[in-house]
Amino acid sequence: MEARAGGEQVRAAICRYLRESPGAHFRDLQRRLDLSPGQTTHHLRVLERDGLVVERRQGRYTHFFPAGTPIETRGTLGALRHPARKTLVDVLAAGPCTLKDLGARAGLAPSTLHHHVRVLREAGVIEAHGSRPRMWGLVRGLPPAEHRD
């Protein structure tokens, strides 16, 4: 009986954390809640089975969301979990700029910049306008800033 109560407390903590930080990935949950990999896997499977949590693969990470998180929002929030992508969004919040300027302002190497720009573009967070020079900017309807922290 005590083990069941403990498990319910852990699952409640996971649900609380995911409401506060939708799109958290496995290692993030594990570290923040001080769980072993086995515990994290077990409790996430139970929560998914019970329909309380959903997952979304993005690149090499699996992001977890509270059930009911709109599908289109999951990709955006998952993309915004990476610190480099948060930086790019913060730079673009000041206004559109070229890819070269974006990389310089964010302090990213060209290959790293291209990777993160692709992820943000595919998630519908940023878009390019015009042709020479191509300007990059934020897409309207971006989730509130509190989800980017």
C-alpha cells in the first residue's frame, strides 16, 4: 500500500512539473524530480496509459506534455526547450534580421545556427521573408514568453 501511495505522489509531481514546463524531456524530468531512469520510465508509462501524459519525439529527444495540450503547440513548445533556440527567439523578438546577423547576435557557429533555424522553422516558430537578403523573423501566435523559460 505504501509503495502505491509513493507512486501516486511521484506521478502527481510529474504531472505538476509538466503543467509548469510543458515539453520537458526525459532527462529533465529525471533530474528535476530526482528519479532514476527506471522510475521515470515506469511512471511516464503509467501516466501515458492512463491518458494523463502524451509524448512527442523531436530529433533525439522525447518531449512530454500534459494530456490536452494541442498538437500544434507541442512542436512549438518542444522546439523552445533548447537554450540555443531560446536565444534565437529572444534575438528575433527585437525584430527580423539576416541569418548572418542572427548567428552573430546569438553567438552561434554557422552549422549550429542552421540546425537550430531548421528546427524552429519546422516547428512554425520562425519564418523567412524576401530574397536577397533573406530576413528571418518570428511567426505570429508564438506561445507566451513564460513557456520559453
